[in-house]
Amino acid sequence: MKDPIKLPSYEWFLGLMGFGGKGNVYAGSYGTDPYLGCLNNQCFRYRAWIEKDENDEKQFKAVHYIGNNCFDETDKEKMTEKVFEASADGILQAQNWLLNELNAFTNT
């Protein structure tokens, strides 16, 4: 499998955060059928974004879950979340983590 998950740049995730706005959220899935989407099979879904923690420091979050529902309709207890440094390196670490998690999913 050749890097089925490729996260955008740090600057892309920042979006308008530096101007009082919100950052961009990136989401994707693996295992979808080109015609039926996630109907009739379980998909690996993921989402990543930058947010501020309780100390107003930026952090990069990545979440993944297995299922057919969209992010907002999925029970948060069924999701696996990991926090990384909000930087280009942190995004690469998150991408590698998601790829490893996807690999574990596809090998089950």
C-alpha cells in the first residue's frame, strides 16, 4: 500500500487561525467502494486538525475510527485520538500514526 493517507501542510491546517478565524479540518476514509461508499462494509475513517488546548497553545489532533457513520454521528468512545505537536513534524508523525493504524486495520 503506497501512502493512502497524505495529510496537507501545516500552513493549510492553520487556515485563518492567525487572523482570529478557524483552522482547516482534513478528513478521509479508506475502504470505500467507488459506487456504494461505505455501504455494506466497514471503513477506516480519520480526521485531523489544529486546535488550542486549555493553555491557549496550539496542538495537532488526529482521530480515527472504524465504521460507516460520519464523524458527527459516531460515538466518541469508538474513536481513537492522539495529540501531536502543532508543527510540520507533528503532522508527519500524525500521518505515520494513521498509516500504522490503517495497516493494522487492513491486516485484521
